[in-house]
Amino acid sequence: MSEDCFICDKHKGTIETAGEKIFEDEFVYVGHIDKGDRPSYLGHIMIDLKRHAPGLGDLTIEEANAFGQIMAQVSRAVKETENAEHIYALVSGNSVAHLHMHIVPRYPNTPEEYWGPNEVYSWSEAPFGRNEDIIKVCERIRNYLEENKHEEF
Ligand SMILES: [Zn+2]
């Protein structure tokens, strides 16, 4: 835990974010991105490490196992439930020094000039939504994970 960390606060439940929690265990927390006042790109999922540590190089083996598995499961879920044709994954950390990975879908018919985890946001036909749409995305992904949790990778 760290003071003044948005992600730690989110895990503690002291701040609300858009949508609903998708998954949580002792190592990872999964939810939808929240763009505040602006609509969110639907299907943009955040996988957070539960522990306050800055980057991928700080993961313990146990955390890395958990992080890798949920990364694969969430990516598959977004492809299946949201009809994504490709999944981008990105760790930036420019704004918060608490490890979180962006899982960003690319939807069918996205013009090539908008290919990329940031670029997809600029496509005028990309699906954006507010809280009620985000809740539906979260529910679909959570249900998929529930139904496929014993799947082997
Ligand atoms: Zn933190």
C-alpha cells in the first residue's frame, strides 16, 4: 500500500471507477478503464498488480504467474465477448508508479492508420460508452472468465 496512489485506493474501494470489478484475487485486480468525464473506449481493460510495485521487473514469480495467466484469459475474453480482432497490451506507468497493464482491443474494420493501442482511440467509428455500457462489457467479460476458469493454457 502507498499513500496517494490511485490504484491502491481503487483496490481499497475508497474511490469509485466506471463499470464493475471483473476479477480479483490475491495478486491481480481487473477492471475497465475510466476516462472520467469523457466516454471510454469500450473493452479497454486494466490489469493491476495488487501490490504497490512499479513495473514488470518487480514481479515475484508467483505474481508473474498470476499476471501472465490473467493477461491471457482477459485477452481471450475480450476477443470472444467483444468481437475484437486483435489485442494490444501496454505497460506505460508514466502517470502512476503502480504496475497496471492496458489491454486494448482493436475492432474489425479499424482502418490501418488507427492500428495501435493509442491510435484506435482516434477512429471515428470506434465504440465509446459511458458507465452503463461499461457495466455491460464488464459483465460479459466476468461471465466469460467464470465459465472458462478451468481452461488450460
Ligand atoms: Zn499503489
